[in-house]
Amino acid sequence: MPRPRTRPCTSGDVLRLIREDGVATRAELGRITGLSRPAVASRVADLIGRGLVAERADGPSTGGRPPARLEFNAAGGAVLVANLGQSRGQIAVCDLAGTILARADGPAAGTSSCATLPRLLDRWADLLAAADVDPATVRGAGLGVPDAVEHEAGRWDGVEIRPAIRDRFGVPAHLDNEVNAAALGEHQAHPGVDDLLFVKVSTGIGSGLIIGGRIQRGALGAAGEIGHVAVPGAGGRPCRCGNLDCVEAVAGGTALLARSPAADLPGLAELARTGDAPTVALLREAGRRIGEVVAIAVNLLNPAVVVLGGDLAGADAPLIAGLREVVYQRSTALATRSLRIEPSRLGESAGLIGCAAMVLDRILAPDTIDAAY
């Protein structure tokens, strides 16, 4: 149901009604907003002129000429997104609905933002050219990176990313931790779920928290970090304190995975898919260890869904089984009454789709639309 209005509706408000609430005619906009017909027509014309709204002359007729139907124009621009992990990265071009139009491998996060950012900008430019997308249609950029970031300031590893992206593409940019980005993506894939905990098992264990339909970053953007450990052969970095024992005490599952004979998580996943009994047992025990931490989070946060993602996609059944075993043992009966614990629905695309959602929520927000006007 369209939300009530407490102030005069602007073009940005009208766009939100069309984009998020599915309001499809000028007459309906007038009824909801209380605006006069000329005022509605002016705002709709503004949005059509900016390529954000399109109209089709196929509305239901009640006699006479059928009304033109309004719809959000997802093809009215593009956004650049990147999800950079420690060992590999992905980049994409998305439309204004967050649909991936083209994607490619991107640079890994590497050891510093100063070294990674120029390579990322070049890869984005190459992808635009390969996908035949006019750079002039790009309206924003979003980036997910490892480690805690200063989200509001747009700083990664102490460096502001926005000036370089604005200088290259002329658009605003937004930054978040890669696990938060994946949580945002999984939230898109779970319609109707307002409380979701995303847990990523990779070269570290991190989580993203969706509470009340919104990502929770904490006071300084560091919420959700469970533990880091170096995984041989996977480009991992050790825990910031340099002591693996502290990580094992918090999330021993990571340490178990790091010490596995397969040497890296893709190798573990391949062994698990073949049914290798020692690997399956290892993953299940790692899931139990991780479940000790997740059980505490379930009691504190009471999510509707816990989603497990990361480098074990497609071979995570034993990990999830071990996690479920401990969570249902250690969490309260009420918190687990309808709790679902399941694998990622988006796999490797979660971070890219989440970055697109992060950018689109900003650049299509009513205040942003009105400020641009």
C-alpha cells in the first residue's frame, strides 16, 4: 500500500510511488498525493524528460480513450558495481532495476586501495566498451571491499574512493564492506523478509545484518565481523591481531578449514562434491564451530532467515548441517520456531546485486532526485 504523505509531493516522491509502489496512472497519483492535475502532469513530465519514467498507452479502459500507464524506466541509465574479495573480484554493469547487463572478472582487493582502485576504473571502462553501454548513461557506482570501511565517508583503507570515480565517470560512488553488500543482495532475493543474517565463509567469516529491512553497520561500520584467518593458497590475510588462537576461540570453523589438506576453500568444495568422507566430516565440524557464534546472533537478533554464502557454494550441505545442529540446540525455542537456515540464493552474484541496490537506493531517493532537479 502506498505510504501516507505528510508534505507536498515532489518529483522524487512521485518517482518513489511509481518505482516502489507500482502506482501506474496520473489519476491515481493525484488521489494519493492530493496534487492537482497540472501539478501531477508537471512532475511526471519532469521524470519522463529525465528518462526515469516511461508511459505506455495500454491502460484499462472504462470507456473512451484508455489512460496511459506509467512505469519506472529501468533502461533509463546504468550503474557500475564491483565486489572485490581478497583473492578475486567481480565487476558488472546494471540497469536501474539492478539487473546485471554485463559482468566480468575484476581485480582482487589486493593489499591497498591505492593499487586496486586505478585497475578497477580501467576494468569498468573496458566493460562498458565491451557491453556497448554509453558511459554518459552511467548514473552511479557501488563498490564492496573486504575489511571494515568508513561507509558514510566513502573511505577504504584510509583513502576516499569518491574523487577518483567522480573524476573518471562523473558520478557519485558508494562503498561498503563486501559482506554487507552480499547481505543486501540476499535481501533482494528474499522478498517479504525484513530480518536476515547473512554469514559468509571464505578467507574469513563475516556477517551482514538486515534488521527491519535495513542494513545495520554499527557505530563505525564494523558490525558483523566474526573472524579472519589466513587460508593458504587463497590470498587470505591473518587476523588483525596476528593471533590465530583468538580467531579459533571465536569461530574455530575458519581455523579448521585453514588447516585442511585441500589447502584452499575451492579445493575443499571440490572434495566435498565428490563425497570425500574426511572432507564432509571436516565441513560438518566447521559448521558446528561457526554455529556456536551464529546461535548467539540468533538469540540476540531473532532473524527470520540465516543465509550461508561464500566459497563453498554448491558444496555447503555438510557445513549447513553442522551449523543447524548447534543453532537449534543453543538458541531459544522462540527464536528458532520459524527460523530458516539455508544456502545463498544468489551465489557469487549476491555482492554485485547488493552493490547495485546500495547505489540505486541512494541515487533514486527522493531527496537526490529533487536536488538534481
